[in-house]
Amino acid sequence: MNTTSISDHSDTASRLSKSQCITVLVTAFLGWLFAGAHMGINSITYHSVATSLLDDPAQVGEWIGFLVVAFLLGAAAGGYVFGWIGDRFGRSKAMAMSVACYSIFSLISAGTTSIELFWILRFITCMGIGGMWPNGMALLQEAWPNTAKPILAGILGTAANIGITLFAVVAMNKDVNPDDWQWAYLLGGSPLILAIISWICVPESPKWLAEQQSGLNISAEKVGLGEVFTSPHRRLTMIGIVLAFVPLFGGWGVANWANYWAAEFDEVVADLPAIVEDDASEENTVDQTVDVENAETGESKQTATKTASNKKAETSFNRAWPGSISSLLGGALAIFLGRKFTYAALCIIAFTCTQFLYALPHPNHDHFQLWVGCLGFFSGFFFGWLPLCLPEMFPTRVRATGSGVSFNFGRIIVAILIIVTSFWLKEYFATNDEITSIDDYNSSYVTVGRVCGFMYLAGIVAILMMPKSQTEADIEATFDSAGQSSG
């Protein structure tokens, strides 16, 4: 294939001052950080929300899958809609609109009493999350010089994991349970302030403005979703979709089940006074027994859930903070080891981690948090790799649309597969209604996680088809020239 179709224009970052470049970086980082906080809200609260809004406990696993699908489809739709807005009307305005979208509809979600309405509101909320990534990344790529792109990819990639980590810390100190989950969605509305600041203060992409003024962007109204599926972009788009799909499915269709497995375990622990953390204090054990006795008289079991186990928040935290480190390094790792080798190696390592994680009997096992952390660390590299490698596959004219389609169409495929696993969970859902000890505990999430983990291996095939981008060739030429000079 002719790789010259992957083009890049001359560096025009000098059109923005240093302070303007920093403003772009800080705003994009915060926008994606708060988007990550919403992902953390999804992982930690969905089990409690479903338990609260559903009358039949057997439907909880199925509806958790549906709510994850709401995120994936909403983010995909947002990537298309806001990506198109970014290419047509400007990156900075589209980014501000994306942040406003996920903030406003998070606030509305807090008052929901119907699981169906909650699904719709989460879909719209997640449209904002999906729109933030392509516009924030395209704005960064076009505002800063090429030499900064690997570092910028890592910085933006780690922002989401930092957001997930921060919310997990909050949830470890303020319990989320079926009686008290609304506060998380009220907190999710706070970035509305950032949206207003972004609309007013963030400068537009200099490359986007240059193309609008010079006529390179031929009839801007023709920039649409269909363009990236036509020559010369079609093959690149299909490769980009698969490359984005694999880590997305690894996150939402593999590792994410560990969060819901832990959330399920939290509720089982609340009903079993004999199950306590190995390192729990005597005070916590007493509190647990008192609350379970109260539960037998019909009173709330909220305190028992909190003092006996808070594995869902602990799991989210231990998965996110290692990913915060690795996603920061993902872009640099791709530069030094090569884009293809890095991606393929990560696929193999992440697959191995999933198999060890879901081979454990329950989330209270000594090695559970260890393997959650390993999976979070190695899968985190993908999200430093993607911000660097996806946008550079496309020319400036369709960069936001192309990277948005690749990233978010991958979400659609993930959503379809999660719908399948949701029905699987309903069919084989283990209710744990009559267990009396931890030895009787069983979970359907184990089988789902192990089987879905094999999807990582598909990424090895896709990465072999990825062409070399012009940016990658330029960077390699720079290193070669430096080496020859030093020689």
C-alpha cells in the first residue's frame, strides 16, 4: 500500500503562543480526566444502580451489560457527531460542547427512578465522553510541534486513568450502594465549569484555521463520516477500527467484569458475617455483625456492605493507578520499541494477565488485586499508544473524524459483543441466594472474563497490517540523521 496517503502538513504550532499551547494542553487534559472519572463512575456504581432500580435480582447482571453498552454506543455516537463538529466548526468549540454534554446529563441522571430512563440518560452523557477524545487529541496534535507528540499522547492517555483513580479514592471513603449512589452523578456534573472556560478561553487549532483560510479543506461542508470510508482512507479506517477495538474490548469487555465481580462479592459479603477481610480490625468485625443482625429485622444493610468489604472501589483503584503510569509512557514506548512491536507485545501480556485473574476463585483471594493491577498496568500502555498512532494515520482534513471513527466504531463492536455476554450472564447468572460460606460462592463473571480475554490475540493480526505514518518516518529520519552526525 502507498503510505504517502498518510500525510502530515508542515508544523504551524508557532502560530500559538506558549501560553496558548499550555492552555490547550491543560484544558484537553482536564476534559479527558473528567471523562475518565465518568468511566470510573460507570464501573463502580452500575451494580448498585441496577440493584436499586430493578425488582428482580436475576436481571442485575444482564442490565449491567446493557448499561456498559449505553456507554459504548453513546461514546461511539458522540465520537461521530462531535468529531464531525470539530472538523466542520473547530476543535475547541466541539471539545467544550463535549464536556458540557457529559456534565449536564450526569446531573439529570441522579434523579432517575427508572432503569430504562437511566439507560437513555447515560447514553447521552457518554456521547460527551466520546466527543472529548477525538477533538482534544486533534487539537493537541495540531497546536504543538511534532517533537512533542509522543509526550502529549502519553499525557492525554494517562488523564482518563487519573480520573478513574480519583473517583475510586472518593468511593473508597464514601460508600456506593443501592441506597446511596446518586451523589456520584451529582459529582459528575461539576466539569460544567470547565466547559464554560473552554468555550471562552481555548484557542482554535492553527492547522484547522489555516486549511479553512487557504482552501486546502475543499468545501468544508463535505467533511463527513462517509469520507473516511472512501479511498484513500478506507483501508486505514478499517485497520484503525480493529486496533482501537482490541484495547477497548479488553477494558470494557474483559477487565471491567472484574469490577462487577467485586461489586457482586461486596453484596454477598454483607449477608455473610463469617466472611471478613483477612486484615480487618476487630472493630470492623463487630460493626459487621451488628449490622447483619439489624438486617435480619428489616433495617438497612448499608453499613455491613461498607465495613465488611468495599472490593469494587478497591478494584477500580488498583486497576486505574498503574494504568495512569503506563498510559503516560505508552507513546514513548511506541517511539522507542516501534509501534507494531509494542502493540503486539502488549496484546500477549494483557491476554496472559486476564487468564490468571479469572482463574481465581473470588475477589477476596490474596492475588486478586495483584492481577487486577498487572492487567491495569499493561493495558494502560494501549491508551498512550492510541492517542499517538490513531490521529497520525489520517491527514489534517479528516483527522478528528478519522480517529474518532476508528476509536468509536471499535466501541460499537465492543457493545455488540457485550450484549451477547449480557444475555449469557442472564442465562447462567449465579444468584448465590443460599450460600452460607465463601466456599459456596460462585460467579458467572469468571467464565465471561476468561473467554473474552482471548480477544486480545486478534490485535496481533491487525497490527501487522498497519502502515508506517509520515510522522513516524520523519521521526525515524531525525534519529538516523542524529546518529550519523554523532558518528
